[in-house]
Amino acid sequence: MWGHVERVHPDGGAVAAAIRSAARLARPSVPPVPNYKLSMSIPEWLQAIQTYMKMLQYNHTGTQFFEIRKTRPLSGLMETAKEMTRESLPIKCLEAVILGIYLTNGQPSVERFPISFKTHFSGNYFHHVVLGIYCNGRYGSLGMSRRSDLMDKPLTYRTLSDLIFEFEDSYKKYLHSVKKVKIGLYVPHEPHSFQPIEWKQLVLNVSKMMRTEVRKELEKFARDMRMKILKPSSAHSPMKERSRGKSLSPRRRQASPQRRACRRDKSPAVVDKKGDLATLNEVGYQLRI
């Protein structure tokens, strides 16, 4: 981390040396975690969350302080979010998405879903992710970025496509061309869920599509999400779907005819009298064969 500071800071190693050799350093400020109040509206609550993220600041050190694995269950990611609030260290875009999910839990009217961007600039590709928000028929976002217009968006966009196009226009200001947009599913409000987040249910190669095509795909996807039609890929299993009135338990194997006959006929077998006489010995006992 200190080597990164020496490379990117104008004063180079002097700043790193001054900090590391200082006898006393000011205690870093720990911003309070926002608490939802009944008197707050949803836009005010989202703004309080975004203000808290800004107080944590964006992580420019080049070192990610919290490990975020996208394949982890939601419960594990929520534990990482709790650690973020305890440590109060700077965060990046992916960490901001997890923190935003954690802080908006318990608000069933607020739907959260990840939005990822892949952009191209000066021969290099860049990746960015924000937390999409849907509430009361309006779309917005929460997140962190080096650029103020590439993170949070107010809850004022009527359609999902309007929100995506707003991000695309913001990227154009920095000469970035958006190549792909990936949109995930709604994140459940159950913090103890073992279900992972679905990060890319819809993938659009927007650089090869007209805006009308992109809008059509986005609106169809948004409609399906609102109707709760889409299911995460992790929820699919090879087991057949249960039909109404039918059980998924395996059927019992039909008993063989021989076994079925034995179950049905429990009375002792009638012994042939002729066979009885044939099996008697001279003493008068019947021999078992």
C-alpha cells in the first residue's frame, strides 16, 4: 500500500515517510451508522445511506480492505458489511453495493439489484458496479465511484432504461464507451439467506445494439422482475417441478408377484394328504423336505 502511495502521490515517498514516522497521529473519525426513523421518507433514507458511504470515502490506496466474493451466500456478505461499519475504512464500488444491501434490509418496499458496467477507454477495459433501487414506480441507485455522477442517482427515473442511459451519458463525459451492461435480480431482504446474489441475469452488449433495442430488452426484463417471474439460476435444480396434487417423493417399487402372494396369503398352506403319507417313516414321523 505504501508503495502505491509513493507512486501516485505528488510528493512521493516523503508523505509516506512522514506518516509512518509520526509519533502521534490524529484518531480517525468514525461516522455513525444511519438509523431509519419512521418520520423519514424512502428518498431521505437512501440519501442518509449515501451520505454515510461518502463519509467512509472512496478507497484510493490500491488495496481492497474487505474481501468480497460474489459467489458467497448473502448471509456471509452481510457479515462482511457489519465489519465495514465497525472498521469504518474507505470502500470501493463492490463493497458499497454490499453495504447498501445491508443498510436497506428491512425495507420491503425498496427493491435492490446489482447493475454492472464494462467500459472501454484508451485501449483498456474497466468494470464498475452500483446498486440499483426500485421503489414506488421509480428507479435510482446507490454506490461509490471516483466520479460523482457514476455512483448514486436520485429515485426519480420512471423506467430502468432511463436510469441505464443516464449512466451511459455520464460515461461519455469521461470518454468511456459502454460495452456491456449486466443486471441482476432483486436481492431478498432476508439477511440470513444462504442464497447467493444473482449478479448477471441479463447481459446486454450495448455497443452492438440500437438504443431502441436496449430499451425494449430492459423494459421487458424490468417488467418480469416486478412480476417476480424471474428466478435465480441457483434455484434451478434437475428435480422435476411439483405438479399440483402430486408428491415429489419417489414412488414405491411394485412388489414382485411372489412377494405380493406371500403378503396376501397369510394362512398356513394346506398340506396334501397324499404327500403326508408319502413322507412318513416307519416310526410314524413326517420328514421335512
